[in-house]
Amino acid sequence: MQKYSIFSLIRNAFSNHQNWDVVWRDPVPKKEYDAIIIGGGGHGLATAYYLAKEHKINNVAILEKGWIGGGNVGRNTTILRSNYMWDANGLFYEHGMKLWENLSQELNYNVMYSPRGIINLAHSDAQLNTYARRGNSMRLNGIDAVMLGREELKKIIPFADFSESARFPIFGALMQPRGGTARHDAVAWGYARQADAMGVDIIQHCEVTGFDVSNGKIQGVQTTRGNIKSKKVGLCVAGSTSLLAEKLNMKLPIEAHVLQACVSEPVKPFLDHVVTFGAGHFYCSQSDKGEMVMGGDLDGYNSYAQRGNLPTLQHVLSEGVAMFPNLSRLKMLRTWGGIMDMSMDGSPVIDKSHIDGLYLNFGWCYGGFKATPVSGWTFAHTIAQDRPHKLNEKFKLNRFNTGHLIDEKGVGTKTWIG
Amino acid sequence: MLEIKCPYCGNRSQNEFSYGGDATVKRPSLGKEVSDKEWDDFVYFRKNPRGKHSEFWHHVAGCRQWFKVSRNTATHEIFKTSKINEEI
């Protein structure tokens, strides 16, 4: 594999950038693999990468129905954070933050990791108290958290509505300084390139149509490009999880919902952080191109359509305008939607299944992107060792039977109730 | 925007409604011995189909009645709506 550096950039400039290697191969599927990952999104690519790198399982196929970078990994608002209160979430996502910090070097691919800080605004004393509690829990788990007062906030986000007439006055905020953003498609491409270089076959336009199971053990999968055998199969398909689970006669504790995001026309830099609105559900950051990247609530009803509806967008943006009044003058450039695998307690599942050799990774709700490295890292461990890692042992499927829910926000699929 | 036909008020804009989820889920009957699994299935587990889906909606900013909608989750086409006690 060609190493990317300033020298290779200069060298290739002399040939008008016509001689770069292809970034990953387009292999024909083999008859059998040591492991198959269904779903070539961020989590699937990261899983295959860590299977090869950490567990030396290189004979791996990633089966992707569409193309690399075309699903939720290219549809999110690119936010990274580990500002969770419960240990199960905090420790898991914090391990992810540590992976993010070195990802560009590790992948030799610039993922544009930008730890610009994520600010959760509080709009009442009570909210400030709950944020302080969460901040303290985070610090006990070794995660960075600071409380900001109104005066400090005026200095770092001067365009927020600090007026006396604000419907939701800003009381203060919880900030995770190491939170931030990364370029999402670079994450997909970077993982794909390295996984491919270690022997992983990335097979695009290959839809899984069924599973071969005998005696309670997985034997392989049926696809639109023929049957492929494997004793280990990992399901990593986010919004499509229920559709594949149905082929195994499994019902899962998730609903598919569409979540929209949008970007404005590019403007000069005016927002240096990721900011979330505390009196509703709205978050925004400014991309390097100058666009405001914004998102908020689900549309609110089961949906497999990768596009949303205007009432939700209007609702979300009205919250944005309440927070930053000057957003009202911006034109929207693009809006889009992605299908979220909304779990019933708002937390993911990374676990074995009742079928030997079949592993599950789903339920990412709004927050799949930030989990990309750590989800892949722990899922690879779960597949390679046939048992969960300590970091994901609480993300069990049977927690919905035993009652050990990880209800960080107390909302599941019906997030608008919370 | 969805236009939903409330069985009581007729066609109204989506803005007047809120969503109540899968209408095929049956609450275990009262007074009967119920296994943990039956409860878990009722509370958490869903078919979550791509395509035809029977669901509850609430005309919350209208007549405040709950009713059922049969809708395609991939195209958002609404096939039929009915009162809560009617089959859909």
C-alpha cells in the first residue's frame, strides 16, 4: 500500500495525480472466509480492520449492499463525544475517544479529527444541576468535563441569544473540551483502505438475502453474488437490522426511524465549537467549508425512507434560531435523512446471538458515528474471542429480558416523549 | 408532509397528529399468568417491517382520538385508517 505523506503528494503532483494506487480492490467473493461482516458502513469497516489488526483474522469479507460511504457513515453530523453519565456508556465511548485521537496516524489517512469542544447549554437552574451531576460522573470515569457560566459562554459563543427576552435564557453549560468532529467519509475510506491492505475483501453491491444455519450454528450467507461460507458472521447494518433479523426469525428491540440533518450555505467562521440546545433537541457546528451543520429530532414515526419530512425540519430549525438568532438569515443548502436503528432504551447492542457464530451490532440511535472506532474495536473482540470485551459486556441483547437497561436519557424509540 | 385521514375529522395535516407506534402489539390479558418473555415481547420487541405497517396515531391537536393507520414505512403511502376498535 502506498503511504500517504507530503512526499508522496509532491511525487504524484509531477504526474498530475494520475498514478495514485486504487484505495481498495474490487475483489470477487471467495467461497469461504474466516469471518463475514455484513454491512460496509463505518462500524463494519472498523470491525474488519480491528479483526485483522488486533486479532490477526485477515481472511474477512465485508458485504455491502450499496457502496462504501453511502449509508449513515456519510449522513451524520460528524460529532464525537463521550459525555455520558452511566459507566457502561462513559467508559465505552471514552475508549472510543482515545481511538479517535490517534486515528489519522493509525490509518495514515487524515480524518480531520477536530477536538473543538462540545457545549451542552442549560436553560434553567435545575438543568444546570443535572449537568453538574453528569459532569461529575464523567470526571469520576476519567472523562474531561467542565462547567461554564453565562459570562464565559458569552466570550466563546457570542452569537447565542443572551438577551433578556430569550424564551430559553442561557444559564450555563456543560462542556467536554475533547469532544468535537471528524470528517465522516474520510473515516470510512481510511478504515476501508487499511482493512483492504491487510487482506480484507470489501465486496460492494452484494446484498445478503439469507442465512445458512444448521444445528444452531451459522454456516454462511446467501447473497446476490452467490453463497459464501463462514463460521463467523457479524451483523452490522444499523437501520436494516430488523430486515435481516427477520430472515432468521428474530424480533429485536428496535424501530427504524428517519433522522434528518441539514447544512446551510457557507459563511465566514463564527462558531468554533459543537453546541447543543438544552431546551429541545438541536445541535450544530460549523464545517471547515463554513457550512452550519445542524440536526435534531427524529421525524417521529417508523420509516425506512432515507429522506425526511418538512414539519420536523422546521421544528428543529426553529430551535436553532432560538439559540442562534442569526441562523434565521441563512439559506439551507442541503437536507437529507438516514435510517436510525432506535433501540428501546437508547443504548446499543454488541453481543453474541442465540445462533452460534452469529454476532449482533445494532441499536445506535442518534449516536453511531462517534462510536465507529470503539464499536468496531469491541465487536472485533466479541467475534474473534466469541465473548464480549469488558467494555461492551453490558450492551447485551438479553438486558431487555433481565431489566438491566442502559437508559441514559430515559428515552428509547419515542424520544419526543422524553 | 403526510396528510392523514382521521376517521372522525377527515384529511388533516401531519402537524396535528402524534405517533403511537406498532398497533399489532397485544398487551397480555389481565388476570392471566404471564411469562417474562410475553411481557418483554409486548414492551420491547417489534417486527419493525419495511413496507406495510399498522400503527397508532393520536389526533392530539384535533379531536384527541386515537386511531389506526396502515402505512408503507418505505414510501409513506397511507393505505387506510380506521377507528381504534376496528380491524385494519
